[in-house]
Amino acid sequence: MTHRFKNRLAQLFAFSLLTNFLSLKILPTFRQILTKTLDFLRMDSLFFSADGGDDDSMFGSSSTVRSIQSLSDLDDERLYLVDHMWWNETRESLFREIDGVLYATSSCFSDDFESEIILDMRRSESDSDGCKGEEQGVSGREYALVSEWMFYRALKWHYDMKSVGNFVAVEDNKADLFPLQISLSISGTTNSLVVKISQKGNGIGAFDKSCQIFNVKSGLVKIWDFSGQITKFFLQGRILSDKSELMNAEIFLELQVYGLSCDIMQTENDMSVEDSNTEDISSSSSLKLNGHSEKVNSYVRVDHPLITSNLSQTYSLGLTGLYNLGNTCFMNSAIQCLGHTSHLVDYFLGDFRKDLNFENPLGVNGKLALAFGDLLRQLWTPGATAVAPRAFKSRLAGFAPQFSGYNQHDSQEFLAFLLDGLHEDLNRVKIKPYNEIKDVDGISDKEVADEHWRNHLARNDSIIVDMCQGQYRSTLICPLCKKHSVTFDPFIYLSLPLPSTSMRTMTLTVLSTDGTTLPIPVTVNVPKYGKFKDLIQALSIACSLRDDETLLVAEIYNNCIIRFLELDTRNDSLELVRDRDCFVAYRLLKEEDSLPLVVFTHWRYEESYVEGLPVLRKFGIPFVARVPESTNGSDIHNKFLKLLHPLVMPEEFSLDYPENTPDQQDTTGMDVDEKLADDDDDDSKSEGFLFYLQQQGHYSEGPTIIMDEQPLLIPETRIISVRVSWPDEMLKRYDTSILSNLPETGGIALITKTPPESVSLYKCLEAFLKEEPLGPEDMWYCPKCKEHRQASKKLDLWRLPEIVIIHLKRFSYNRFLKDKLETFVDFPIDDFDVSSYTVEKDEDNQSCFRYKLYAVSNHYGGMGGGHYTAFAKCGEEWYEFNDSQVYPISEDQIKTSAAYVLFYKRV
């Protein structure tokens, strides 16, 4: 029994050492000693357990061993030294149950004070109340030693109080944060804690600051330990001092010092805080903030010069960007939205590690939650520059391998996986009970809903459930017997359809065939599942088509016409037209419909870096016109020059006609045909262009078209394909760039006569909740009919969470193509009232159905790519987060057609 008791004490002691010393960043050699001791004790305990004596040995179960191994992920909890008054202002709201221990600090050895500070810390005998103690006096200074989570919660509390304007904030000079390397040891003679701060280990800037902070000659320094680490160190240090090999052991740790510039300023006789920090930054360029590698400027965000705020720089927290690691804008957008969810931020800035679940097989042993918590603390660190989220991305890939590479992903899909992973890592339920499904016939919906919710919470209990999960009612109705089947399911976000998807926007280029106007882009709204005749009708109205005109619409690919819509009767659906397709519409006279059609394709010589010689390549939009039945080479030449006339550059045109003699009168009164006929009297005006007949489907040029009166042979297709070779001098005379500016169908036109399609968010919610029949592939087995039926399904909101996340389903998929809907959704910002859409209501608290927008994830571009950004409210101001860049924006800029995921919080 004695042997067993000693083993137990040794195991508890080693476990305590590992837990607490790892958090203090102990010296590597000392860590090795503890590791070897722990390994020995584990081996001994395994043998001891094998004797059958103690089944609940510290290392007797695999789950405990797994928990101990996971402690390596907890070794980044750091200690912070802050102003006691600044800390004490938060205690009533946040840390009422946490007591501090007072330590009086004095100079122990000061022979070489210029290069090393040695302090002696002894526990005060007058700290029975644990926190109140003596008030801070003029002859002394009081500081507080707090854990990392305590510091960030206190920092966020001060920021929130400053933001709402109901709290007189501490001085603006409390914004500095710098690391200080110190060593700790136990003095065997004085039974006190010896603290050493050397200039060699800190650099001149940090050491000078520490000299001014701990200058005990100006008065007694009092340090309140609220972290509990000093007491633990005293206890463990006394035990270690009995072992000769650890007699002189020192623990080295990085202490974070925050908000003590007022003491430095006082010591330096009113030296400005800004000057002292500038000197510190320049003298210690390799500062390491909270163990992170990002460089820190304690006052200014040098990479975000456009940020302006009416808040002091002390409290401009949460305005830190995220570097794009390569197609990670989707991740950055979602993280910034979560990073400005106040409940979640408060939780992860606090002591969230107490909820880590190392035993959940559905999680990753708490690693994802630790990485996310560390990332949020970096984003909310005072003065931090943009952060590269590499460690977080690596941890996420362990939970969701699809995010391991650098491909573009969907921000909503990423968000769903992240919230699920955080829930599993932070699930407070270690052993999930089995809940048997009960018969609910004859029981009210409220009782059934409450039972389902209790069963859900019995297996799922985390900050994600507390904050984001709601409940909806799903009702299936048999179309024959009218049997109702009601179930209640949890949700973490709402995916709302866009009910206005029956229409789509298309942009086409309209060309005249009489040589009077330039090509212009025209945008129209057409039925998404309509026919080509719907497009032609909408275009006719938009371009003010005359009664004697008609439109011939063609699809352009690689500078060639690949099909005319009126001739393609097999694919007559607008649904098959992709956003990246290019279409043009030619205005023709109705009376000429029966005449042959000539199609001019443009070619020019371009330099070839591969072959070393100029090669012919196609360019521009093809021209189309009607020609007589007995057309000849001269007709072809004249028709082409007529179509080309609007592209003549004015200055080049004047050079061709330098004289204006009586014999050559002003031709401005002539029509196009008269002017072109006059031009053809000079052979140089038509020379240079070469025309070739080309059979459809053949790449090589055909016979040359001669300018004579010999009629051309009309093909059976009634389409004459002509290949036009442009000489260099004609490329200078005509503005061919106009022919190359061909917008895509899903692009934005320069001129549009139709407003963008819009829909309210309430209409989207109604479309989500409306009753609709299930598809044939989702047949429901009716328990009354004993057969599969195509039932109708109805969703209702039953229980609403604190945070409502709304996903707008902009991306649509079918067997033919993928598409993105650019519909403008008009969503409320300050008052999103869902009371009329919620079945179960609390009559005494109607405000619980009202929400306020605080973040938006945006997507710009189409299906093949695009870019994600985020809008988030920080304090009372809105900001745009575009990867590493952060900009202030006004509230009227929040609503755009790029809005993809909306974040609302309960009012």
C-alpha cells in the first residue's frame, strides 16, 4: 500500500509539473529532465497497473495518456503584466470569482543595474482579501500578472466599453505591448522568487523600458498574481530544491508587458510616449509578439494607411487583415466574419481551453479550436499587422482534407466545415448518450420539439450550439391520404433560394448593316428558361428596331460565326447560353430576307515568336450583309467598304482628302453609297484589301475574288463566306479596336436600359419556407398508405439562435452547366424582423425575433473563379476586409449584388 501511495504521489507531481511548467515556456534542458521523469513514471505506472493493484492509475488508461499527450498543444498560454488599475476595472464584470495574491517586489542585487535587473518577490502578509489590498499610492506602483485569456478578455472589455461611449477609457498611451525575456528561480536563503532581466536577452529598447517600470528606487513595486502561476512555481520550486541535480535550475519565460507607458513617461520626466516607442521599434526589429512571428508596431498599422476611426488608436482592435496564401480569399472572408462575431470572439479570447475535447473521435483532439483561438487572438492584438494564417490552414486540413491544397473553394462550404469542426473540438459532452426515438402520435408539436431539442443538447453542447444552432419543423404530407409526418431538426445556417431566378441578364453587341452606326453593346432581361425568340423580342425593344427591320443573332467564337440562332432549331433554349458566351445581333431589312447573306471574316498578319515569320490570324467581329442574287466581285468589295465606313479615323480620313477644290466639292451631304462610289473612282481606295472565297468548315483560303462584273456562284446554304486580308496601311486608317471589344453575354454593358433584377430578403425566406412537392427521386414512404408517395414538404422556423447565418444560393447547377445568379438581394441592416416567419413565439419577448446585420461575405465574379471579401462592423463603424487590406466604408455601401453569406445577431 505504501509503494502504491508513493507511486501515486510521484505521478501526480509529474503531471502537475508538465501541465504548469510547459505553460511557462521552461528552459529546454529542464523540459528534457521533466520529460524523462514523466517517461519513467509512465513506465513504472504501467508495470504497477499490470500487477492489478490500481485500475485508475494516472497513466492506466489510454484516454488519459491521450489527454496528456495533447498537453503539448496547450503550452502557448502566456503571462501578461498589466497596470493594476486597468485590470481592476474589468474584475466586477468578468473576473469577480478570481482572487489575486499580492507580492512585494524589491531590488535584491543592484551592482550591475545598467545591464541586469534582479528583483526579489515575496508574498505579502496583508493580502487576505485577495484582490482589494491597498489602494495604489503616489509612492508606489501596482501591476497585475494575468493569464493570456484573462488579458484578452480584459482588452476586449475595454474596447467594447470605449465603443459604446459609456465608459471613460484609460489613457491613450496604454496601447503598447512588448515582450520581455526573464528568468525565475527560488532563493533557498530568503525563500523568495528571484527575477532576472538582462539587457543581453532583451535588447536595448525592451531593457530600458523594464528599467523604468521596475525602478524600485522610486518606490515599492507591488505585483498582484491573478494567474496563479507564481504560487505554483513556489510550491514546485521548493520540492525541486531538494534534488541536488536541480538545485540551480532556472525557468526562462517570455513575459508580455502591456499598457505601462504611463510609468515609463513618468520616469523619463514627461518624455513623449510616441518618441519612446519609435526608439523601441527601431532598436528591436525582431520583436516576437505573443510567440508569433509577425512584426508588430505598437501604435500604427503601416500596412493599412487608409484606416481612419474616431476611436483612439488604443482601441482600434479587430482591424487586422489576413494574407492571401494562394486562392485563400474564401477562407479569409469567412474568418473575418466570424472574427467579428462578438460572442465568439469573447469566448476564444477567454478561457476556451477548459472546453477542449481530446476524446471526441469526430474532432481533431482540440487542435482546430486551438489554432482558431490563436488566430483570433492575433487578429485582436493591439497594433498587429496583417497575419498569415498558415498554421490554422494546416490544422483545418487535418479535419477537412479538401482544404489542404490551394484551390479556390466556396466560403459558405468552408464556413460549414469550420463551425462543425470547432463544435466537435469544443463539445462538452464526452460520452454521448443513446436517445431512443419515441412515438409522437397524439403529442403536441411543442412537446415533440422540446424533446428533440433536449436529445440534441444531450449529445451536442458547445459554444457553436449555444450561439448558432436553431431548430426548424419539417412537415411531410401524403398527397392521397393526407397523412402528416412532423420532425424537428437543428440547423446552423439557412440556405435561401433566390426566387427571382426566372429571369437573367444578357449582353449582346448590335451592328448595323448599312454603314451608318458603330457597334454598341445592349443589355436585356430575358426569361432564364425562355427561347431564342424571347431574346430577339427583348433586343428589338431595347435597340428601338424599326418596323422594316429584323435581327439576325449569331454566336461568335474565335472571331468566327459558329451558328445563327434562327437556324439552330435543336438548341432553342436560353438556359444553354453560358455567361462567357459571345453573341452579336445584325440589323437587316425585312424586304431583303430572301437575298443571299455574305459573311466577312477579318484576317491580318501578326508576328509569330514561334515560327519567326508573320502569320495570318483572325480578329474582330465578322461583318454580315445581304447582297443581290447576281452579285459579283465589285459588289462584294463595295459592300465591305460600306460596312467599314463607321470605323474610319477622322484624322486619317482627312489625310486621304487633302484638297477641297471646286471640282471636288464637300461630300458631307452625300449618303454612304454616294461617298463610297466617289471613293472607288480612285483605285487606291480599294486596293490593299484582298478578298477570298472560303468554304464553310475549311480553314485554308479559297480563290481570290476579282473586282469584275462576273457573277459569283451562290452556295446552297445561301451564305457566302468571304475571307478579308487586311494590309498594314488599312489597319492604321480604320479603328479596328472597336471590333475587338466584344463583351461576354454575362458581362456588363456600357449602356443598359434595364435596371438590375432585385428581390427582398423576406421574399427569399418565403421561398425557403413555402410548401413544395418532393421530386420523383425523393419519394417518401407513407406509413398509412404503406407505399412510396411524392409527398409535399413544408419547413417552418421553430427555435431561433442568437446568431442567424443566411446563405444566399447564388450558384445553380444542372446537367448542362453551372451558373451564378447576380440578383441584387435587398436585405435589412438594422431591423431584420422574422417574427411572422416563426411558428413558436414567446409572447412576453417579441424582441427575440429581431436581428441586426454585423457581417457579410461577398463573392465577385463568376463560376470559374472570382474573389471573396468581407464587410464587418467593428464598434460602430463598417469596414471592408480584402485579404490583407482593411478599409473603412459607409453603411450605404454594404448592399451589393455580391452579398453571399449574411451574419445577423439578435437585437
